[in-house]
Amino acid sequence: GAGPSATNKPPDLDKIVNFMADAFIRCTKHTDLVLLALDDVHWMDEMSWKVVQAIFERSENVLTFCGSRPPSSNPLAVDENFWTELQGTYKEEGRYMEINLGIFSEADAKEMIAYHLNIKEEEIDGSFLRNVFTSSGGMPHYLSYVLETIKRNDLTVKLDNGLVGLKSSESAESKLGFKSVNDLLLYRLDALDSSVRTTLHLAAVLGTEFDLLDAALAYEEMFDVIDSDRFHSAMELCAHFDVAEKEGILEQVLSSTKHDQDEFGDPVDEDDHLGSGVEDMMISPSARKSHPLYSDNRRYRFTHDSWKTSILSVMLDGRKEEMHEQIATVLEREIVEESDSKDDLEKQIHVFKHWNLSGNFTKAAELALQIGGQLMILGLNSQADLLFTDVITSLKNEQEGVTYGGICSSVLDAVEPPELELLIKVFIGKGKALCNLAKGKSGAEAYQSALDILHYTPCAFAPEFDRSVSFPIFSGLFLVLKMGVIEQNEGGSYEVGLCKQFVEQARLNNDPVHYGRALAMQGETLARLGKFEEALENLETIKSIYDIETQHAAICKAYGSDRVGQAFSHSVNWNHALGRTDAALATCKYIVEEIVPKSDPKNAHNTFCLLYSVMVTMKEHDKALEARDLFIATIVAPFEEHFGSGGSTFTKPMWEPILMVLDMQGNGDKEIEHIDKYLDWAMDDSSYALKSVIEGAMGNFSATPLAMFAEVPFYLAKRNEVDLEKRKHLIQTACTQ
């Protein structure tokens, strides 16, 4: 999708975190102790963790409890440095501790039975204890369900031995009526009316937590409710939920008041066209606001995930997919109807999940590509990766046989050209997101999977298949190759072969966007093999087809950044290698005056790639301060304007040290305003811990990042205001990078 405009730019993520933490601390600072209890934090996203971290670090009266499955098997999305501090410094200071909760022992279970049934422990029959303990697996929460069912259904009896046992224990079988918690829950569900069970099926498909109004609209979709019957249908649904609440299956979370803000909005046009397939629905989209439950909307959730799991376990897969499709249709209709929902990523992701679970690959893939692109623009690459992975996983099955990208060959045999194009794009999107996260090896696997699928799938050879969708695969593999995560022989045959395939396919396609990218890739390969003259000749061909004003946006859309324009940046190094300083400087001038001003200022990664070799060249020609001003004006300022200081991009770890170097080199012996900050950075060994993929990828553009980092302690060691001992340490640090 298109990037955010200057008037509707994404908020500064760090500011959001700080605001939420400040609001929490300010609202609770008057109390002596605040308990912040968070369950299932293994599902918590990284931004939520940042809020928790900020509260932990800045509050003085908050005690936080986090419940999680074992982090060893369920990794947490917490900041690595914060996690290390929790395990180290904070644990030593007594601010952090871990408690591993295991299952109950039989003695614990016996105590809980006595408490729950209001009897003495010595009155409990041994077979009763064993049956209850076995049924619950010793899990405290499940044990409470077992005991609640026993109490609710009056299943206890005084046995001949004078002890309390189960009524079923009087039989020879001496077994509880259910062997597991799942059986127990199904036992309770079977006792409900069939209409209530149908409603609970819908609730389970909606998810662990859902809005009553969404459930009502989906319910109407399921049963083809006409407008005149809506009130009766709504009351029927509410009655079913009341029963589920009374049974302890569902509970209300909070009332939704979102309608309050648009209660007096403009009337909705009854004649609005909402897209193919939507206009013939039984209920008009505009009728949402006039729904009988609109003013009484509320939110429900399952009291425990095991209820939802048990309900879904007895539903046929086809029925679940049908219901997911009905829900997706309703939610998508709402987004189309409400203009303020079209850019709501949370709602879009909700719709995506239901389309994906409905088995509609086309709808799910299209939405994933749309949402994933927006997430990557916002720097939320981890979330984009999860989205793409969900689509890919939906095509995997348990069948044996040869797989490509984890997808069975029998599935790929049945794929049609439009579906293959989407699948290739999804793998490419996954590769981009992973590379943005500096996970080069995983990114390489995603790109290689796309190529393997392309080479195998029969419909890839059909005339109607658009082969241009495959071009970003070659570009992506070339990128991870530069990161150093793909091994190749000394002659570079893998890289040469990749270029040859790409150039030939792009030439046949006759599209300057892809042909230009292929030529740029070929130029880099020639230069890496030491063939600088041939690389520069290749650049002349690029100049004849490259038009930044008409091609820049399309190149960035296809490849993430303007890889064609970046060929000019590489050529600065090629000219230096041939001793052609004037030509290198002329190219720098051309990049600064012609390419950068016409490039998208929101694409900070692209601008950095364009200017890195330029800034290094300026620095080496006594123009460090001019280079610094250029860096701030074209990269730092636009990035903070559009994404805020908390946004992320691949090269951001390099920005601060580069600015330091340019500042100190340009000012020489003059006073430096932030010298203490520079010194703190240089004396901290962790400052030099740069991911190897960044070192490899950006080292292809100019000086390696760590070589640039080493200049920070080097210039500090030359300054008189730094004491002698620190200067010795700084020189040693500079020499060891």
C-alpha cells in the first residue's frame, strides 16, 4: 500500500510507549502498592512489552506478575537487553524473580477437594482422589472445573466404607464419568440445548474474545435473517449468551462504547456500492448502526481457552471454514462501510485471520500482502513476517511426499497461475521482512523457497503466468548473498549464474523497472570480481533506460528500495578503485542533486544506501560537516518526521556513530557540544556489537560499518579534554574493531 502522508503520518512509537507508561504511573502514583497482573505474556507483542518495561523501570510502587508458558519453548517478544538485565542485574538486586509452577501433587489435590466440597481430607475415598486427579492431570484450573462439575451435578455419595466417593464408584467400573478435562467440558456442553451449543460454536470460531455485535451480525449471516426478524434474532442470541455466562463458559469483559463517537454522524447512503458480492447480502451494511444491539454492544470472552478448544475439537473442519468465511464477510463489509476503518490495521488483521482460516487462500494472501506492506513501512517487520507465515502455513498439510518451501508437491500441482503469483509474492514479502530484521539466513530461506516453488509448480510455465512477479526473488537472493549468509565458491559461480538468469528473464520481459534492477545486480557482481571497467560500461546501459521520475516508485514497490539508483552509489567506489577521483566526485554530485531529491523521503533505507558512499567520499575530501548536514537533512529529519524516533530501519544502528565521526572530524580541535555523550558511547563495549548481516550488506556500499565505528574512539583519543587513561583505552578499542 501507499506510505503514510505527511498529514497522516504514523505516530512516534517511542512517544506512544512513554505516554502509556506515564499515564499508568500518573494514575496510580497516589497508592502505596499497585499489582499489575498479566497472563499469557508469551502472546504479548513487542510494543506491549516496551510499555511493561517502561513501567518497570520508572515506577516505584508497581509489583508486576507475568504468567507465561516456559520461555524456552515459547519465546517472549521482550527486548533482548531488558531480558538480559532481568536475568542479571535486576535478579541480583531482588527486583526480579522467577517461580516455576508445576502440577498439583495428590496431596494438593486432596486439600483442594476438601475445600471445594466442604469436607475433611480424611473423609475422601482414595479412588475418588485418584479419579479426580487423573481427570484433571493435576492442573489447578482444570481441577477446579472437575470439582465444579461434580458439585453442580451432585455426583458425590457416602460409600459403604463411610468415606465420600463418586456415585459412579458404587459400580464395578469405579471410574469418573470422563477420562480427561476435554471429556469433562464436553460433558457439560452436551447438557446444553442444541441452539445454545450452535451459538457457542460461533463464539469459538470468532475467537477467545469477541464483540456481541459481531456475533449478532455473523449469526444473521449464518441463518439468513431478514430485516424484520433482527430483533427476535438478537434477543435469542443474547439469551444463549446468558446461559453460557451462567454456566461459566463465557464472561463479559467490558462494554464497547465505540459507537458513541459516531452516534450523530452523517446518515449512511443506502445506495452505496460496496464491491462485488457484497451488495446482495440479506442485511444492508448501513443497518449496522440501526441494529437492535448497537447501543448495547458488549464484549465477551471464554473464561478459559480450554472451552474454546473443546468446542472446536468436535466441529467438522468444513463447518469451521464456512463459519470463518461468514464472519470474514461480515467484518470486511464493516470496513468497507466505515471510512475510518479502512486504515485500521487491527480490524484488517482480524478480517485476514478469518479469511485465512476459511481456506480462501486468494483473499487471505491479498490481505496479507496489503497489510504486510503497511506494517513494514511502519517498521513492524516481525508482525509482517508472522502474517506472511500464517498464509504459507495454511497451504501446508500432513501428506507425505516432496515439499517445496514446506508445501507438498500435490498442493502445488493444483495451484492456478493467479494463486501461484500470490504465493510467490508472499514468500518475497516474508524474505523482505526478515532481511529488514537483519535475519539474513532466514530471509535467504524464504527467497530460495520462492525460487524452488517457481521452478517446480506446473502452472509457472503457463502463458498467463506473470513471470515478472519472480524478479524480486533474484534481487532478494542477491541481497542476502551480499550479507554473507550464502556461501559460494571462489569464482562466484552462484552469483554469476543468478545474475545471468535475472538479466535474461528481465530482458525478455521488456520492463525497464526489472531490467534496470537486473543490470544493477550484474554491475555489482562484475565489480566484486574486480572487473570495474565492465561494471562502469554496465552503468552506461543503466543510464540509457533509467528514469527516476517514472520508475522510482515502481522499483521501490518491487524491490523495497531503488536498487537501480543505488548502482550510481556503487559506481563511486568503482571509480575510486580505478583512481578516477574526479569521476567519483562528479557521480556524488549527481546523486545529491538529481537522484536523492526525486527519491521518496520516507524510504530512509534507500536514501542511506544512495548516500553512504557519497558521505564517505565527502568525509575523505575534508567535507565532513557538509556530509553531516546532508545526512541529517535527507535521512534523519525525514525519518523522524514520518516515523518518529522510535521507528526502525535496517541501517539505523549506524546513524549515531556516523554523525559522531563527521562531527568530530569536521570540527577538529574545536569544542564539541556532546563530547560526554560520545565518550559514554565509545567506552561501552556493547556499542560495537553490530549484527554481522548489517556489516556484510553495508560494507558492499563503502567502508564497513565497524571501520566507521572505530573512528569514534580514534577521534576521541586525539582530544585533549579526555584524560590519558581513557585515551589509551580508546586507542586500543579503535585498533581492535
